[in-house]
Amino acid sequence: MSAHGSAPEFKNPVVRWIDRRMPVFTYLDKEYNQFPMPRNVNYFWSFGGMASVCLIVMIVTGIMLAMQYTAHVDYAFGSVERIMRDVNYGWLLRYIHMNGAAMFFIAVYIHIYRGLYYGSYKEPRELLWILGVVILLLMMATAFMGYVLPWGQMSFWAVTVITNLFSAIPLVGESIVTWLWGGYSVGNPTLTRFFALHYLLPFVIFAVVALHVIALHITGSNNPKGIDPKGSQDTVPFHPYVTSKDGIGLGVFFLVFAFFVFFAPNFMGHPDNYIPANPLSTPEHIVPEWYFLPYYAILRSVTVDFLWIIPAKLGGVILMFGSILILCVLPWLDTSKVRSCKYRPIYKWFVMLFALDVIVLGYVGAKPAEGWYLITAQVGTAWYFAHFLVITPLVGWIETPRPLPSSIAEPVLKGGAGGAAGAPAAKMEKP
């Protein structure tokens, strides 16, 4: 079927009857069957689909776990243990949900890095990129609230420390903390409202993901060359070419997922969370889940007041949230006209160095905020913001990009091949 064909005539009479009155099947056929995709997308483009599947898995397992969970400080820890021991396959549901959060973040972080490397945030995809940042923020809020629900030691003290950060906001900080707690200390109202929000936010994420996908299908997908397709010679239908590739990537992804679920379910967790919450016993070292560690390192890197105006605590909060929100303005900070780092000989190394910087921040975020760990966090934080505010605009001005091909298929056609890999020869046109 041509990527630009007319509306299909469905063979199934029930489908045909429904579609004539509400053309949902025509829409699905157009957007997920005929939809033209750049013919050169690689496996980095599969991680968006992986993240979407993870979201569905998290919603389904979360609903089933909520049926057995008790959101009360006296019973929460025990209800989780009951799920693990007494509920049929409760241990499997919880391990899928617990490790699913980590796998969700892995897929999203790789998806974001792909966008950074191949310039997927550039015009006309700015709104698509911003919606992605909103999804990341919602994921973080949902994951943090979910971390609180087992009501173990790390759950209790993590919510105590993180919610207390809002007290640094002038004028309204204390009121925000009181509202989050539902009182004047972390207690049952805190757990109840965090459970309610943790249940609700995944459906909000699902709605924003739908907007994200709609924006993608309006602007079209980016590709490793960072140039717009020039016609049918540069594209293939979404099905079966992209679906088969994504299916292979998804299969490998879920093999890794299954390994953690069945063989190392607590590898990415913290042992202190298997101790019931005790307000009178503070853990020696309070750390969030691994996917928050880079931002935690940025938060703790501020140790002095700024010009005696901004206290160190408020400065850390500003930098922590700023480290995510700065992504929203990246499309306007990047001054280069070339999207893909494949044609940017200088900037591509800075993007790789940025990824290494985030990994280092994650490592020191899990360590005590002292000694060389603190110094490394401060240097890493400075480099993080310098990458966006200094390096990205500066390199865009001074860099001389490599020449771009005239079309996606040009390198293959100039090599004498009768057709590019992954598409029928009949679809090929001379450039």
C-alpha cells in the first residue's frame, strides 16, 4: 500500500460499518500503517516505542497493585509484604512495576539523548520537544510519589528531605510544604495524597504522550541525517518496515527487563527500604532512586549563599529544577542550522561529553556530599549548565558543518544500488 494512498476499503463488514460512521480505523491505518517514515531511521528511534509500552505496563500493573495496597502509615509496609507473599503472583506484579519504572527511565533517557545528538528539538519540532520535557517532569513526579508508597525507611526519609526543599521558596515555601504533607509533619495525610496522585498522574502522562505523538505525526519524524525527506524515495511506510525493526528492538529490551525482574529484582533498589519507616531513626545516607541521582547531585552542589541574597538551599532548588527546564529553551539556544551531529564535527564531541557529565553526576549523587565527591558535583553542575548556555550557542556560531546530502537516499543511489535497504525497488526514484 502506498504511503500516500487513498482511504482503505476494509474487508471486515463490522470494521467497515464502524469506520463509515466514525473513521477511527482509517485514522489508524493512515497514522500507523501508511505513515511515511524516513528510510534511514536506526534503532535509537525504537526507544520512543519502548517507553510507550513501558507506560502501558506500568499503568496495568499499577492498577492491579492498587487493588491490594493499603494507603495508611500503619498498614502500608505490611500490605506491600502481603502482596509479595500472599497475593497470587503479587511478587511478579510488584517486581514488574518496580523495575518497570527503572526501564521506563532508561528508555526515556536514551530517547532524549537521541534527540540531543540528532537535533530532533530544532524547527519545526520545538513543541514536540517541549511536550517531551513535560512528560519527563510528570514521570519524575509520579516516580517520586511511587517511591514513597512502600513506606520503608528510604521512602519516609526521601519524602521528608525532598518535600522540605520547597520551604526554601520565599513567602510561600512553608505553605507548600504544609500542603504537601497535609499537616505539620510527614504522616498519614502525606501518604494518602501521594497515593492518590501516583494513581492519577500516569493517566495524565498518557494524555501528554498522545499529544506528543500527534505533534510528531504533524511535523514528521527526524532522521540520522537531520534533513527533510524529499519524496517517496526517502520514505517507507510505517508498517511493515518500521514496525518490524521496532519489534526486534522491543524484544531485546524486554529480555533485559525480564532479566532484572526474575534474576536481579532489587539490583536498582535500596536495601533500607525493606526496613519499616521509623521517624526516630535517620538512615546514615539518604539517596533517591538512581534516575534522580544527577539532579540530586546538582541540588547538593550549592553550598554557599549567592551574593547574600539567594540562600544555598534555594540556590540548589533553583538549579535542580533549572537543569530540567533549560531543556525547554534548547531549540533557541542552539544557533546551528544543521540538526544532526553526524555533520557537526565539533559539537558531536560536546554532546558525548555532556552524556558523560550526567553519568558522573549520577555517580557522585549516590555518594556523601563531602570531599572530592562534592567538588566533582560542583564541576559537573557547572559543565552541565555551560553546555547549554555557553557551548551550544558558541559552537553553533564557530563550527563549519560538513556538507549535507541532497536527500536521504542520495548516498545509496550514488553508490549504484538499485534501491535503498528496507523498501521495494518500485518505490525508488532518481534524485
